Amino acid sequence: MEAWGCWGRVSSGVKAMALDNGDSVIFASQCDGEGEIIVWTEKGYAKRSLSVDYELSVRNRKGLKTFDFKKNGANGTTLVAALAVKEPFDMLCVHSNGEVECINTESLFIEPRLSAGKPYVLGGDTAGDGSDNFTGQVLDNTTGGQVAVLKQPFDEDEYARQMMCLGYFYNTALLGIEANFSTFPIKECTRLGYPRQYAREVTDSYTQRLERRYGFRTDPKSRPLAIAELVRYAREHPEELRDADTIREMLVFVKNERGRPEAMQGEHDDLVMGLAIAHAIRGQQSYLPEESGDGGAYAEEWSGDGGDADFLDWSG
């Protein structure tokens, strides 16, 4: 503020920010580096980032980029609201159909101000015999931190489509879906042309040659390794676990009388196993952001229409 000087009440002031034609200011506030900044697009997408991520700059500049819009407009084309948050509070959101939804600021994951070009992985646990939900866990592969969670009682074809939408939204994330009970979601993603799927090596029973097949199979060898890696990561980086439902499942994920890690009787472990799979497949994805920084070099390969319906069922 010192760089702006002091002016009289009726003066014309000084130019604080350089705006392009059609741009406008939707929010202004003094921030001391504490708390978070939340921004919203006209399609209802929100992003919550730390105030300290916004460095000071001199006046009459364009400012800092805070939101990555998809080229197909799937997550909006303009910001319509911004808030500075120090204490959690509830917000009332009015949908286009007139429905009113209450959202607490703490329900939004904290993301870095800049996330364009980041590599992501998406692990999926299927409903198996139908007693669990279909789940998906998105991780920022540069840190291993949770970014988004999907949990719904889908049909298999709908689950495959939603996982593809989630993967495309996160820079065409590496997609690894459990292949134990049914391979239909994996085959559906392949049929629809999803370009990045986790591939495991298996020995063909006839030719005895190693082949690569899509999907993550939790067997007596891979399951203990995946769970052990998740335990290590959770112990060393508890701050990266951001979903309350996942943490609740982890609290009731125990060893049974035979020493096998699983959910307690009457509980579920679908979110835990989805997270374990996501961590297990990280080695097939880059750990470094793409230098192009275009928000997803692969997103334009999708031929979907990018409509809101593709993203409605990400959370239960």
C-alpha cells in the first residue's frame, strides 16, 4: 500500500491493476497472508488456495493466475465470485433450477494457486459383489496428496464414464481400476478411447510370454504391498489426507484374526482400497509437472461435449 502514495478524497486515484478488454474486478480486500482465497466460476466450480501463495507485486500489473480454465469450457469461462476466508463458514449456493445448497468452506480441498500441467493419478476400487460403492481417488503425483474423491453406487458402465470424466478433468490422469471382480469398467474405458491406463505385467498361460494388461489386480502379492505403501505415506504425510470419509474408513481398517488388513465387520474399505491403488500406480506417471503449463496437454484428445452432466456425480 505504501507504493500507492496518499491522495485527496476527490482525486482520480492511481491504476492498481492492468485489465484486458472485457475484464472486471469481482473482489478486493486487504490480506495479511493468513487464511485462504476461494474463487467460483459461473458453472459452479470452486478452488480454495492459501493466501500465502499470492506474492506481492507492484501496481499496474495483470496480477497472478489462480484458476485454470479448460479449453472446452467444461469448468467455466469466467470467475464470478471470490472470498477471503480466515474462519470456516457456510455458503448458500443457488442452482440454476432454483435449488439451494449449503456448502461449508472447509469442504473444499486446498489446492496450490498454480496447478496447470500437473501430473495426476486416479485409482479406482469397484463395488465387487455389490456390498461396497464404486470409488475413485485422485492424487497429485508431485506430492501424493488427495485432490478429489468419487464414491457412488454406480452401474459399471456409468462408473467407467464418470472415471473417464474425472481423469480428463485432471490433465488426463493415469487411470488404474481394480481388475479383480469385473473387468467391464476397464474394457469400457478402453473402448471409449481413454489414452492413459495403468498396465500390469502378466504371464500368458499358453505362450508363457509377459503381456501388459490394463487394470490393477489386488492379489496376495500386490495387495499387501499397496496397503503397506499407503500406511507409510499416511504416517509420513498425514496432512495430505483431506477427505473425511476416507479418514473414517482408515480408522476402522484393521487386521483380522488371520492378520489380513480389512474393514471391521459392518464397515467398508472401498475408499481405502481406491487410495491404496492410486498410490500403487504412481510409478507409471510422471512426478514432475509438464513444462508447457497449459493445464493439460492431453485434454483436447477427448471428444466429449464437456457438459455439466459429465461431472455431476463426483461426490456422494
